[in-house]
Amino acid sequence: MTERLDVAGLQRRLAEFAAARDWERYHTPKNLAAALSVEASELVEIFQWLTPEESERVMKDPDSAHRVTDEVADVLAYLLQFCEVLGIDALAALAAKIERNEERFPAAGGQ
């Protein structure tokens, strides 16, 4: 994939995908939040019984790496759709949250 990916472009593709299948009526904030939770749980399930050491090596096994990558994609897809429906700029929200956390939890050297 040589094109530059951007959040707005991905959100547009997801919206077009849903529209082509007449799924918009199901993409309510409640349903998208639930779907996001389910997909995040499926990501957790992959790591559920692994030791910390095994979890650090999960991407070295092609089958596990594929599963993790797919679940990450599902989580991100639902999060982007959720943000689109509610008019949230995900990157701006993240930047603001990082700023608040930097103020709230200053680095040890910054005190």
C-alpha cells in the first residue's frame, strides 16, 4: 500500500463500506461502543493465559501475529466509526489527553 493513510480517509472508507451494505442504522453510539468492547475483549483473549514473557513474543509466531493484527484492526475500525458518529476528532482528543496527563503526572525530573 503506497498511499498515505489518514484517519479521515479511513473513516470515509469505513462509512462507505457500511453504507454500501445498509448498515448505518446499526452504527449507533451504543452499538459501536458495545462492538468496540467485544473486539477489545477478543484482543485480550489472545493474551489471557500467556506469561509476561510469552506475551512479549506473541508477534514472532505468524499465526498469533495475524490474530493480534486482525483484532487491533477491528478495535481501531470500531473506534474510528464511533468517533465519526459522535463527531469526535480522535487525534485531537488523544493530544488533549496526553497534555492533561503530562500536567497531572509530571516526570520525576520535572518536579
